[in-house]
Amino acid sequence: MAQPKGRVVLAYSGGLDTSCILVWLKEQGYDVVAYLANIGQKEDFEAARKKALALGAKKVYIEDISKEFVEEFIWPAVQANALYEDRYLLGTALARPCIARKLVEIAQKERAQYVAHGATG
């Protein structure tokens, strides 16, 4: 096990990528706090919480940010007719800054030195 390197807040979904990065960060010597954002998706958040803790997260935050996501990101995008290739809505792309903003708030609250994500690519 590596020497303690500090605390990191990880944008966590409970999927393979974020679960692997949680374990890797822990192996590298970081204390990991997992953050799951509920932006309105159907997901078993309790199962994801249990998985994160079982993999070694020190703490897990699950926050419903669906209202601010719709009001501050989706609605302005609809008003601007923001489409990709003139036909695709940008839901996932619009969710990223909303999630990142909350991730940083939690990092500040937890006095974490780092934030991370486990998104593919």
C-alpha cells in the first residue's frame, strides 16, 4: 500500500469504470469519497452506495440535483435549440458541468485536495 496522499472526491456511478478507479485510487494511497449525482436517471442508488463502501470509499454522497440540472442546464439548452448534428439532445454533455460543480462543493466541504472521475475515454 502506498503512503497516504490525501483525500479525493470521485464522481462515481457504480459502474465498472468508476469502480475500478475507486479501487486504483485507494491502492495509490488516497482516501476516496464517492459522489453519485441523481440528475433524474433511474438507478439503484442504494446498491451503488453499498458497492462504493465495499470497495473502500470512506464516505458516499448521493445528491438529487435534478431540479438545478433542468432549470440551469436543460432549459437554457432547449431555449437555445442546442442540438448536436441538428438532431441529438445534449443531455449527457450538459450533465457534466452540473455534476462537476457539485463535486467541487463536496471536495471543499470534505477538505479534499483532489477531484476525479472514472469516465471512459
